[in-house]
Amino acid sequence: LLFATAVVLSYIEGMVSVPGLPPGVKLGLSNIVTMYCMFFLGVSNAYTLAVLKALSVLLMRGPTGALLSLLGGLISVTVMLLLLHLLHLHLKGSSLSYLVISILGAIGHNMGQLLGASMLTGTALTLYYFPVLILSGVGMGLVTGLVLKTVLPAVEKLDRQLR
């Protein structure tokens, strides 16, 4: 169910054009589902979801998109996991924690995609785009973190009702 939600969010995101965003920058709405998995269902589920999302990208957009999705997703989950462990954040009731983790996860995702682009092109010139992606990672990470924080009460209520 979470995988399907991530795929639908990614599809919707691909249909929405946000004016003013630099080339290649997306909102990253499907990453909300990955963060939910990591925070509430465990790290292995978050990694599994990142791999499944990359496989769906392989089917819909081809091998280049799949590689970028895979590297971005795996590095993003790893960055968020390391941050959780290194800072020993207690997430219950702490909106700042969600936002910081989301922002750094988004920057990690962008780093993974840039590394993939460098591998595919055989040049490090793609890394010149890194400052743009850091800024967009901060902005998009803030958006996804706020959305997760906003929808969490409803998701937690639904989870209690299903149990």
C-alpha cells in the first residue's frame, strides 16, 4: 500500500509543473512515504521502498532514471538514518526534528542523483550543479517535512483504527 502511494505521488508530481523550479528539481512528494517507513516501520522497510521506487522508475522512465532514483533514494535513507543515530533525536512532538531530517535527506537524495549523473556522463562537471541542488534540497525537504508533520496525526489515527 505504501509503495503504491509512493508511485501515485511520484506520478502526480511528474504531472505538476511548479513555476520557478530549476531544471530537474521536483517536490519529492513520494519521499514522504519513505520517511514514514523509516520513522515508523523500520529502516529495512525504508530501504526496500527506495529500491521498489527505483524499479518502478525503471519501468516508467528507463535505466537512467532508475539509477538516479536508486542512488538518490539509498543515500537519502542512509543520511536520515545516520542523522537519527548520531543525534539521538526523539521525534515524538518535535517538528524541528522532522524538518531537519527531511531537509538533510533531500540534500542526500540530490547528492546521490548528482553522483549517478557523474557516473553516467563520465565527468565531474555535473557536480557544478550541486549548489542549486543544495538550495532546492533545503526548500523541498522543508516542504516534505511539513507535509509529513501535517498528515501524521491522520495516519496515526487510521493506524490505531486498523489495529
